[in-house]
Amino acid sequence: MALTWHCGLDVGLIDWLELLRLQLKPQLLRLLETAAHESEQRGWQLYLVGGVVRDLLLADSRSRPAPPPERDPLGLGDLDLVVDGCRESPSAGVVLAQALQQLYPTASLTIHGQFQTAELYWHQDPEFQSLSLDIATARTEVYPYPAANPVVSASTIRLDLYRRDFTINAMAIPLTPPRSGELLDCFGGLPDLHRRYLRVLHEQSFIDDPTRMYRAVRFAVRLGFEIEPQTRAQIKMAIAAASTLVPKRNILAPPLCKLVSGPSWNTRWPQTTGKEP
């Protein structure tokens, strides 16, 4: 059994790798095990992060008080991995993706050099169907101005999780020793799942990346969550501040088009912000 860590404290003995084995398809498990082996051979730590961890917790009866919402259909089509322990090699995520592409030649590989991230993508593959595997080196971000592309630098898994949008998306499961199978929850994501709350990690979150406002409403609709009061207030403050800010690039158009086409948009956005969509 492995430890579950919430805000640095051991809060239970749950083997999250075993839950992964129960919930993920065998071919996805083999892919994660291969990625973990390749990382361990290089002396790196590998973490499963993001929506899959969130959905695993939502589906596990020991981590929620109420029946789970309908599972996110992207949950098994998108996997996110973060490589840590390699600050001397900021391109470690790219190196790992290249190694996996050699082992899985049916996947296409896209490298995003500016952010030192890579994506392996399978399209209508007989084994993986349509699957996106994003791999990044643990990094921190600095936004030179509101809504800017961030300037990234290699960092630790904790700081990598801190840069994420909401606490429920800022948890990780280590796939490599010595902490494989633990739940790493530094910012209270697990209790927010219990409360069915969406909460940002810091007060600058919506200023740094305004698309998070739309994602908050999207997650609220999709997961049946509530935007917690302070986060709701920060959305309203960010909207008020937007009139005095002139973004140097338009980052809102693509995600906005996607988000406003979703269900319940016309009711949830005004409820959250007091503004018409």
C-alpha cells in the first residue's frame, strides 16, 4: 500500500497504482509502465498529473461522499506526464517522448520547443484508438504581462503543480520509486473534490491566464462542481481589471469558441460573473 499525501501530511494508505490498474485499459497501463521504466533508467522521477488523476479520485468511492458525475470522455484520451529530477536537463520531457516514439512508432511526435514539451499522438490506432500523451519537464512559469505566453524554467514537481489552473487539477501520482503509488496533493485538491469545489491556487491566476475563467465555468458544468466563493470573487475582479489591460496577444478566441459552445454556458457564466456571455 502507498501513502496519500494531502498538504504534506499522510492521510491514508491507498495504492493509487492499483486503482489505475483497475480503471485504465491494459494497453494504457503498459504505456505508463514503459514510460516509468524509461524515466527510471535515466535517474528521473515520472508523475501522472492532471485530469486523469482527478477522474481517478472522482471514480474512487473512498475519496468522495457522493456519486461521481458522468466521466469526462477525454479522461482516457488524454494523458499528462511530468518528468522531475532533471533540472540540469530542461528538455528531459522531450527526450522521454523521443524514446517512447522509438518504442511506439505508430505515434506521431510533436515537440513544442518554447515550452520544452512534447506530445505523442495516436490516431485511429488499433491499440490506442485516439490518444494524446503530453510529456513535460517539471517547470515553473513567469508571466511577463497579463495574458502573456509564460516564460518557463525547469523546476520541481511541487512548483509545476502550483502553476496549474485549479486545485483539483494540481495533484499527481508518482509512477517511479521511491514514492510510486502515492497521491501527491500539496494544495488541497482532495478536500476540494470532497466539497465539489473549483478553487484557484493563487490570486493572480485569472490575471496571468484569463482563459481560466472560462475553464472554471466549463468544469463547473461538466463535473457538477461549484466555483468556491473566493475564486468566484477573483473572476469578477479579473473581469473588472481587464478593461485597463491591453493584452499583447489574443489568447482568448480559440478557447472561448470551444467553451461557449458547451452545455449550460448561457446560464452558468452570468451566475458566476454577473455578466452576460
